Amino acid sequence: MRVISYNVRYFGHALKGLASTRSSERRIAAGLALLDPLADVVCLQEIETISVRSRMAHGRAEPGETQLDSFMTELEHAFVQAGRTFPYAGFYFRAHANRIRRLNLSITTHGLVILVNTRRLKVEAHNVDAPARITHHHVELFRARKQGRICAHMKLVDSAQHPLHVFNTHLSLPTPFARGFWTRRARMGWGVNQLHEAHTLAAYVHRHSRGEPFVVCGDFNASPGSPVFHYLTGAAGFRCAESELGLVDGSSELYPTAGFMRMRMHLDHIFYGNGVRFLDLDGTAPYGDRASRFAGLSDHVPLIGRMRCDPVD
């Protein structure tokens, strides 16, 4: 199977994050449609529902059209142009909304998406209606204002009824209210709130995979060598595709997956376990590689990998 993890920045990178654009949706859709082989599972982070930010520069939209609806339309068009059969079903997992309550208006919204190639996989279960809440509130006073973090979960089976659990997540940034944020040069993955969320995430993954093969995709806002990364690949028992295949060796600058101004960071990861084995990360390119078909489309790049599930005793 081929798996992708990609923070698409709510398709707003063309306008420096100010608002989503249809052109960004179209270009990312084209990149996915031209992959060979196609991805069987695509995990996307930073997807809106409906908000001022998602509509302001987006052009005309149908009433009630969500960002996933719009992106799926562009993805279908991309497959038509590529002369390929459209295989995907899309599932949206709501995380958070910043609202003006008296106007009943959402300024920004946040969520996760999982696309499933239904020509190869069947969805057996999911938590769309109630995604797992993993947010750690370091400062109780700001609980209502803090962006909520979730873990999406799907149980998939192939034609032979072999199971695969897919988890998609996006961890918080390190809290600036902890002393270490201001006294330590390295920050991404050192936040005490992030480590709490990593513990909650790992417990949820093990509780729901129940010893069956699993993959955990996402933007972890944690670099290799950080406490979050060490916990997930140590005590939590996760294996990391980039580490196993030699893309990282403890340095966040060796193979950056994200960038901000001149900074380059490795914040996105694919973890796995219980009989899953990654074969390659062909199609993955470091942030800043202009030869990639996904260059300049987000402040992150997609991790693209092929894996197989071996029998678990």
C-alpha cells in the first residue's frame, strides 16, 4: 500500500496563509492524481470546514460547500484530465473553530481529512462523529481559546480482510508559557504540552489498534531528537518510516519537511507498528526542492511511502 501524510495549510499558501484559494486546491489535486502508483490512503492536516478564511479568496461556492467538498471536486477533475478512474472517498474530522458567537460566524476552522482508495480498501470503522480529543491545556485560563487537537482513526480492510488502522493527527505547538520555551534554543517537540499530547495519542493508538497493524500520520510539530520524538519511538513503541529508511539521524535540518522564512524543520512523520513494514519513501522530496511536483504548494511537503503488512503472531 502507498500512504501519504501532508499538511496542506488549508490550501492558503499562495496567499501566505491569509486565505484559501481554489488554485492551491487544483494544483495539489493534480499532484495526487499523477502519482504512479496512486496512494491508497492520504492523510491531510489543516483542512477547514466553512469559514471566512476558507471563502474570502476562493471564488464562488455552493451554499454549504465545505473545503473538503471543494477539494474533492478539484480532485475528480484532476483524475478526468489524467484519464484515470477516480477512486477516493473523503472523510472529514472536525477539530476546532474560532467563532464570533453573536454573529454566528466562523473566522477560521480546523480539521483533518483521510482519503481512502475504495477500489483497494474497505472502510470498516471510523471516529468521524467523535474524533479523539488529545489537547493538553497547559494554562487553564486559555482553555476555551486554545486550538483543539484531535486524532482521527479509521479501520480499513483489504480484499482478503486483512486489517490496517490509520491514525491522522496534528499536535500543538510548544506552549510559550513554560520556562523552557524561552531558555532553550530547540523548541519543536520540547513543549511540556506536546509531550502530554504524545502520551494521550500513543495510548489511544494502542487501545484502538488492539495489536493489529497500524500507521500514524501527521504534523507532530516535533523534530527528530526531541523528547516527543524519543517518547514515541521509545516508550510508546512506534517505529518511524523516515528513521528506518535513513532520512533522519537526529537532525531536523538533514531532511526538512517544513519551512518558515529561512528556517527548515523536520516536523512531519509517519509512525507505524504491529507488523507494518515500510519499503521506501519514493516520491518524497525535502522542503525547498523545486523539482518536486508539490513544491511551493504549502509550508510543508508530503511524506509519500510504500508499506506492507506482515502477519502478526
